[in-house]
Amino acid sequence: DYARSLNPSDPFSSDPERHPVLRINNLKPFNAEPPPEILSESYITPNVFFFKRNHLPVPRIDPESYKLTVEIQGPNRERGGALSLSLDDLKNKFPKHTVTATIQCAGNRRSDMHKAKQVKGLNWGIGAIGNGTWSGAKLRDVLLAAGYSPDDANWARHVQFEGLDQDVAGTTYGASIPLRKAISEDGDCLLAYEMNGEELPLDHGFPIRVIVPGTVGARNVKWLGKIIVSDVESSSHWQQNDYKGFSPSTDWDTVDYKTAPAIQELPIQSAITVPADGAIVDRSDEEVTLKGYAWSGGGREVVRVDVSIDGGKTWKIAQLKSSDKEQTAGAMAPPPGQAWAWKLWELTVPLPADTEEMEVVCKAVDSSYNMQPDSILPIWNLRGVLSNAWHRVKVKIQEEQDDQ
Amino acid sequence: DYARSLNPSDPFSSDPERHPVLRINNLKPFNAEPPPEILSESYITPNVFFFKRNHLPVPRIDPESYKLTVEIQGPNRERGGALSLSLDDLKNKFPKHTVTATIQCAGNRRSDMHKAKQVKGLNWGIGAIGNGTWSGAKLRDVLLAAGYSPDDANWARHVQFEGLDQDVAGTTYGASIPLRKAISEDGDCLLAYEMNGEELPLDHGFPIRVIVPGTVGARNVKWLGKIIVSDVESSSHWQQNDYKGFSPSTDWDTVDYKTAPAIQELPIQSAITVPADGAIVDRSDEEVTLKGYAWSGGGREVVRVDVSIDGGKTWKIAQLKSSDKEQTAGAMAPPPGQAWAWKLWELTVPLPADTEEMEVVCKAVDSSYNMQPDSILPIWNLRGVLSNAWHRVKVKIQEEQDDQ
Ligand SMILES: [Mo]
Ligand SMILES: [Mo]
């Protein structure tokens, strides 16, 4: 039935089925996010609800014949010395590690930026983020097996990834990360073959996705085909001419992609998932529970979330959750720089008596005491990435309507 | 003459002389900062102008009899196995390393916060920051010499530092940093005996100061007497009950120091050093050169500084300088996470024709694309630390006055 559904004139006909609740931002390639309230329903985002951000058609890869190539392009290296690993090799020749890490698209919350002033890109809401448990081989272990030695740090600065997804001209998706992140014991980069205890889904990179905790989704390359230790960054469009931040004064006439660094670690972020913008709450309920998520890149832990119900004039401190269970006070925090997973937050507030509209605002603080910027226009950029100003939703408070 | 000047009834009588240009925030203990324009005059801040932030009287330590104790407090360790190192040992038994790193006090720019709403603390302007070149033994090398082994990471989380400065009751200054920062090859922590090529000055910790690049000044303990690898943070007042960030809603009645993490890495910061707030520029000059500094903690490089002359409505991009020389285009950036030094910035703008007052604003961006918060009140905290909202100065533009 899968083979029957293939349409040779449509490269996207091999794409898998998706959950109907997803909000589709683009069909081909498929880009979709869950409704906000699903994000705060469980600490781990279920695979079917996890945002899908595809740049190209989903490739169908035969797990039996799949090979991952690992190449170290040193000045003194013999070429052709690349390591080639089957899926079985990755599963059986390397210890299996599991990491809980949040992945966020650089374009998450772009719609907020677009509303303030037009940007170019997929119109993501607040759902281009999810928290998963990833299992696989450590990238570090695989690089060492491929012959990486500490001396290579003298010339190598980057680890490039090539996807097996490609456009009609044969161009594949590609990205790179700093070598130090890839090779560090503490970097926790994985070549994942499982997502939330299940086989990695087709939309999320089956059979292998590189997980780069704390780093923008765009570098967590799916359908991984090749790894290259190199002195240069990936030459791909997405590394060189996309996924970079610019000043609000930079427009499409003046933009020079060489002047900005590729986005790697993401800044502090938070959003309100419940209630939705425009929701109506019943005055007779007397109180309302506000929910959301907060996360920061680079393994920086979220240490506080401030929530306002008066548009940012006064603030209360939300309760943070690092699991679906009750927090145990003695639970050991992750070591500094290894807090890869988001926190869900919650705050129950009495409904204010003197108003029919509440403007709910949230802002988070990470372990380096980085704060979110207050407003959008000063961080506006032409591609609408890095949209992390305070999140705001408006909620109406209404008296219960009598039917009589 | 030094001995003659000592006054037994004044513990501060042994303090050294200071440069008269420093602006004194407190005399005993001595706390002072340079005038802002001195900060942007040279990429390396001269020792005499470098801000002095003392918590206690400056101790006079005999370099001949000085001993640094290094203790590893493991569960399976014999007590009393501490390493004791003389100043000569530190200089001759360990390789000498040099690191250029900016040190900033947690209270830098507190006066801006105090102006918005009262806080408790020394009223620092924008000068509680400086950029120095530090030379000494690597903390990592000394910890390894003291018997630290990778297995210790299973129980140890912190490295504590005790100063030799003490109050009349004998309480010494103390602080701690995460073990990972202290032991990492890339952390670049030093036991410094030189500052800018000179012997470490008395005010800066003679004979030994621990330099913790990317980390708040308070953890860069001066007059270092003891290092302890431990499972717990320093129990000192300054680690436990000071140097922490809180919500704007936390006041002296509700503050619970246990709920907030000790400040370690500092967030993105920038300030305008020239012109000064309230300066008058001459209309006939036609243009004005704006100058300042920008820095971020955790080794995150400053990648852009945006400057506005209309109060933040529109922005221009400043030129960044990483030395006093002309920037060479091919100069290699520090590896990610090891950009310890600030950037000076400069921007020459035409004087606007239509106004007699310019509001100059600056905001910086680091390599994790962290941005400064727009305004002060939402980051206000009762101790006035972490004051890193956009910096603003007002400048008057006047027609040249004719004397006739
Ligand atoms: Mo993305
Ligand atoms: Mo400080």
C-alpha cells in the first residue's frame, strides 16, 4: 500500500501520514505544529504531536542497507579512510545513551514577529518546540571510532552533517556544529535511533537523527547520511544563507549573510499555552490556571518564570515542573550547562475583580540570568527567527450568561 | 613608611594608595570605579583604573611565607592530605598561562536600577567592569597536582575558594564555582600572579587571585588562601545570602535566598562610555562619535551591538573592536564558549537636524543570540544586581555660542 501510494511526479508522495490535530503551516515540504495546549499536557511531547519541520521530501530509507559515513578531513589524513556504519553497527557496537532534550525551531513564535512587522518565513505559532527522550549512540563515541584524536582539534573546528533528504536537483539538507560541542563528554550529542522509546519516526529522521541538545533544531539533522569533521562550516544554504540573526535595520537590500554567525545555541524562551489568546473565562470560576513552557539553549537551566496578568506591570512567580510527577525537593538538578530539557510552568491566580480583560504575560530567566527582551520590534529581523520577546495573550472575563 | 602608616584601631589602615581619578562608592572597604570614558580609551584596562571591589580590608601578605592550601574533601579521602603550595611553587612548578578576560561586578550599573526604584547596595555606575590580561598557573593543573581524579566528579560538584581577607571577627571572604568550570580544559581558570604584565596589585588580590573567566567578579576570589573541592557550595554569606537574582515581586519581607541560584555566568551587557549622560555637543561639529563596551558571560562572544540615537526607535550597527589595533579580517575568533574578553564599540553618526536632544541607546547580542532586556523595572531586584537593560544617555546639541 505504501508503494501503491507513490506518485512519481510528486516527490512528496512518499511522505508519511500525520496526526490530524497538527496545524499545518506548509504541506510540501510538511511543516506543522501541535495546538498550544497539547504542549503543556505532558512533560514529554508525544511523537505524533511533536512539531514537524521538513525542508525537503521525507526520504524512505531501507534500514537493512542504510550506511552512515564518518569522515575526518584533516590536512594529514589519507582520503578514503572514512568509516561506514550500518544501523546495526550503531545499535550494537556503541553503548546506548538516553538524553531528554527540547528541540526548538529557530522560527518558533515567528507569527508574533510577523504581526509586529512583516517577515519572510513559515508562520509558526508557539508550537515549533517539543521535549523528547532520545536514545542512540554518542556522537563522541562514533567520532573516536572513526579515528578522531585530540590533535585534530588543532585544525578542526566544525562537524558537518549531511541529510539523505534531497530536492529534485539532488541537493541534500546540511548543517554543522562546533567541534567542541560534538566531541565534548558533556555535550551529550547523540546519533538517535529512538524517540520517546519508539523507533525514530519517518518525519523525525528515520533511521538516524543527530541530536544536538541545547542547539537550534536546524542543526539536529534528520535522515543523517554523512558526518564530516572539518576546518570549515557546512557550505549548505541553511548554514550559510539562512538561520542567522540580524539587526532590525537590516533589510533584503542590505543583508550580508557573511556578517552574522550561524545560529547554534538558542536564547531564553517561554510561552503561555493555556489559556489561548482570546479565550473567555467564566467570572464565577473565581480563579484561572495559567500554563506554559520555558527553555533556554546551551544547557542553561530555566531558574524562574515570571507571570503577569496586568500586561507586565506586576509579576508573580510560576511553579516549575521538570517531570509529570510531583517534584521531589531533593531531586538533583542537572550539572550546569547540561539542562537540555524545558520546564513546564503553572500558576493559579484569582480573577481580578476590576476588569473584563486580563493581559497575561510570561518571561523566563535562565541559570546565566539571561532574560527575554520585553518587546518584539527591537529584535525584529527579516527572517523572523529568534522571536523570544515576552509572550502575551489576552483573556476575557465574562459573567455567566443566563439562558432565560 | 608602610609600617608607620598602620593604625591598629583601623583595620583599613593597611589598604594601599589608589589613583585619584577613581570615583569612590565606599571608602572602607574600598570600592571605586573609573570614569566611563577611561574604559573605552584602551582595550586593556590599566591596573590603576581597573575597578576595585573589596568586601573587607586589604590583607598584607608576605610573599615569602605565603601558602596556598588545596584540599579535596572526598568521602573516601584521608583528611589532612591537602597540598600546600608556596608562591614560588605556583610560579615555577606549573606552566604559566595567560588569558585576556573581562571581570564585571554583579552590581555594575546598579545606579540605573536604583534610579528606577530603590535597591540596597553600592551605587555603581557603568564602570564596575574592566578587561585584563591575567597570567598564572591553570587551576586545573593545580587541582590535578592535588590528586583530583575524574572519579571525583561522581561526588564533587563545586570548587570553593577562601580569601585571606577577613573581618574583625575572623570571617574570611569565600565563594565557589561549579567543578566543571574549574576542571575543564576550556574553562581557562587561572591562579593569577600577574595582571596586565605586572605583579598582581594589592587591591586585586596579591599574591594570588583566582580568575574565573566569564563568571561574576564575586567568584574571582582575591588574596586566595584555600581551594576546596567539595560536594557543596561555599557556605559563605556571599555565596548563600548575596549575589543572587530575584523577581521584581520579591521584597525584603519575602526574600528566601535558598530559592535562587548563586550568580555564576553573567548575562549579555553593554554600555555607552562616550558621550557622558548630559553632555553637550556642538551643532557645528556635524557628527559625533559614540563609544562603549559590550560583554557577555560564559565565554559567549559579542556578535553585534545596535545603537540608536532616537531613544530606540531605529538602530544602527556599531563597529566592534577586539584589540587596540586595526582589526585584521582573517583574525581567528576564539572557539565558541571561550570569548572571555569584551568588545569595545564605536559609531560615528551625523547630528540629527531636527532636534536639540539625542537619546543614545545601546544593546548588545551574544553568540547565543541573547539580547538585553529593554527596560529596568521588569528586571528590578531588591539587591540591584544584574542590571543589564538597554543603556541610555541623553546628549544636548547646541549652536555654538557667540561671545559678542
Ligand atoms: Mo528550524
Ligand atoms: Mo561584585
